[in-house]
Amino acid sequence: MRGWLGKTKALALLGLLLLLLSGCGKENLTALIPKGYGSQSSMDLIVLTTVVMSTVFLVVALLLVIVLIRFRKKKGQEDFIPKQVEGSVPLETVWTAIPIILVIIMAVPTVMAEFDLADTEKRDDHRSITVTGFQYWWHFDYEDDEIQTSQDLYIPVGEKVYLDLKSKDVLHSFWIPSLAGKLDVNPENVNTFYIEAYEEGVYYGKCAELCGASHALMDFKVIAVDPDDYDQWVSDMQSFDPEELELDAVAQEGKELFEANNCMSCHAIGGSNDPIGPNLANFGDRSRFAGVLDPTKENLVDWIMDPDQIKPDNKMKTDAYPEISEEDAEKMAEYLMELKPSDVTPDSVPDLASE
């Protein structure tokens, strides 16, 4: 009896824990609170399959209860054998047809949704952005607007944006849980689908394919803004010239150190046809850097001093550039934090994570 009670308590505790943990999470990082067309399609399929399988479970459970009650061993009927129905054509037909019907009910909407999200017939009427995956960061090329950014992807709310996905090294997977489902990012071909955000906000994206030691740190952000704000952001980015920045003495020295230490060989500030490292054009406006670090000067200094400690196996090896003192790193950080081409930033849109 004690053993049975102990197991019951453990199961009850586990169930309570699962219930509590199900309430954890962020509104901008969950597929269960859809904020875009693709995620809504996924949610509809989740609801459909859950209803179908729950119905199957309840029907089977009910039949099991009926059988246990009706055909239980009764006193005086210890040797009684119920009527055997194996080989019954009607029964065999029913329990063969029902699973096929259920699979069709789930499969047809799934296939339709897949083809819908991959449909490119109308892409000429919408914006297109090329997304390139690297270990362990993302690059975004707004070819129609001649803009390039890294880590932060800006899109207008209420409009379809087509994404052409490719990889420069290994297999990745592009996933914005609140906006769309996953799609593989391959080195040998380009995969295309579109996203559409229903409301403004900063949405968290992930690489969903194990791609190396820092796979878990390969984050990016999608900043969905009002269409007018998006046009303003595009204009600001197009007119941004880092050489015209008004810098104080410390930031100016940081800029000179940035150039002297050959950082420009990997990091462009603006256009770059073949990027090696993340584009830094709007670095000061980012919601995160290195994918996961809060945009503070202290974190940036730590990153410059020892990137391997923060993101193992990344290509920004400390032995790939001259040794930098903490004082110089602070000056370079001061300069990079000044790269703020636009007033349209992650901070200018609603913070969904706090809702």
C-alpha cells in the first residue's frame, strides 16, 4: 500500500510540475501563441491533430472500459468464452478504414499548408530577403533595397516577406516560433518561404538544427514594425555613412583601433558581397550581439577580449587578430556602440516579452 501511495504522490507532483512549467515562456518565443501567418497555420494543424488524437484516445478508452465491465469474469462463468469475432469482414473493414480516414483528415490540411507557405508565384509583388546561415550567426541581405544587416531582421507588419535561405557552411534550420515554422538552411540549395507578422514586436529566432558547439547560442531577432516605420528604417539605413559620424575623442580612437587591428577584413559596416563576419552597420541599434548578449559596453568588451569563452568554436578566434588590451577594447566598444543609423530600433516597438 505504501509503495502504491508513494508512486501516486510522485505522479501527482510530476503532473503539478508540468502544469506549472507549461506557464513558463515568452510571448515572442512560443509556437502556441501565434503572431504571424505561418505560426497560425501551424497552430491550426496542432489543434486539428490534437482534437483527432484526443478523440481516438477517448473512444478507445471508452471501449476498453465497456469491455472490462461487460466481459469481466463473473462468478459461475470461470470457463465462459465470449463469442469470437476474428475474421469479421465488417469489423475488419471498420478498423482499417477509420485510421485511413483519420490520417487523411490530418494529412490533407498539412500538405496544403506546406504548399501554401512555400508558394512563390506572387513573390514579385512582395519584398524578398536573402538569409545566410553561418556558424553561429545570421546574415540578412535586403537585395531590393541594397541593405545588409546581421542578427536583427527588420520586416513590415501585415506584409508578406519572402526569405531565400542558404548556408555558407553546415546545415542549419531557420525558425521563428511565434511567426513561422522551421525550414532547413542548406549549403547546396536555396529554400524559400514567406513570413508575415500580425503585430509589432521583437520576435526571437533560433537555429533548430544541431550545427556545432555553439548551436544553442545561434539566436537572431525579427523586428516587426509599422510599414511607415519600416520605410523610414530603410531610408535611414540607405543614407547611413559611418564616415560622417560625429564621434567624441574616445570613440574616434576606437574607430582607428578598429581599422588598425584589421577588423574590417571580416566585419563590413554597410554593404558586403561576401561577408565573413557579421555586418556591423547598425550594431548600436541591435537588441543583442553575439546572438545572446545584452547590448552593454561591458558585455561588448568581454566579447572582444575573449569571444571563445562566450561562444565556443566561433570563427572570431582570439588568435585571428592582434592581442587587444582591455583599454583598447573599451575604446573600440565605445565606437561600435555609436553605430546607430536609425531611430527605428527594437526599443521603439512593443516589448512582447513583458506582456
